[in-house]
Amino acid sequence: MAKAGTTAHIMSLAVDLDEHHAFITSTPPDIVAKVFEAVHTLSLTDSHCPFWIGGGSRHEPRTAITKTLFPSLEVLTIDHAGYCHMGYVPVATISSESDRPAISKLMIMNVNAEEPTFHTFLRSYGSTVRHLIIDSIEDLDYGPVLDIAKDLALDTPNICMRE
């Protein structure tokens, strides 16, 4: 896409997504920035695992979701479909507040709502979110997530449990 000069505004990608705020890729950051510069709606699904299948490790290159790389991002969907999940082990640094995209709608699917790095992600990236959808994989204790959500300026919170 970068070589062709193609501009996308909506993008859906199957990625290796071991973290909530970063995905694994060997694509250089300058190419990532060029491809995603106009993307305002991004959907990342954890269903492409070339690093994990090939015996990858925590040292594979991460691309964090930052304003620098995703300057137009407004809607973000993260689906931890579970195909590649090796455990949420934070590797990529969560970006500074000034380098987080102004996400207005955030949907997180197939997440373990009790997972501590999820709470950190939600606190960090939720500051501009007005529409929040959390679709959890299990009937869990939502107390900590609700405590975070009450501190966000949400117009529409939607928290679902799977049966």
C-alpha cells in the first residue's frame, strides 16, 4: 500500500495481538505511519500468528497504537479472538498521553475483563472515548472495569458477557 500510494480510511487487519495497545509486525515504523496516516477506523483481530507459530518470542517487533503512527484514528476495535494468545505479557510501552490517538469509539472483544494489563490499557486509552463496548469472554467480576468506566466521560457504555 505504501509503494502504491494507496490511501485507506477504514482498515481491518488480522494481526498477532499479544497486547491491547500494540501488535507484532516486522514492518518498519515509517512504512506503518505512511499506510495508516488517513485511517480513522481500525479493526485488529488476533488471528494471524506468524511469529508465534514460528516459535517467536516476546522480542518480536511491536507496533504501538500511537498518534504518531495513527494520527487520524477515531474508532478502534480490538478482538482478542484467542487464536494466538500466549498471555498478555506487556512488552511494548504504553504511549504517553500526548501521543495517544483521540479515539472516540473503542470496542474490545474476547477480552478477559479481569486481566490487569487490560485495566491499564482502558485507563490509558479511554480518556477520549465516548462510546465503549467491552465484550468479555467469560462471566467475570466487572467491578474494576466499571470503576474505570465511571471515571471516563462516556456517552454510551456497553459491557457484555458471554454465556
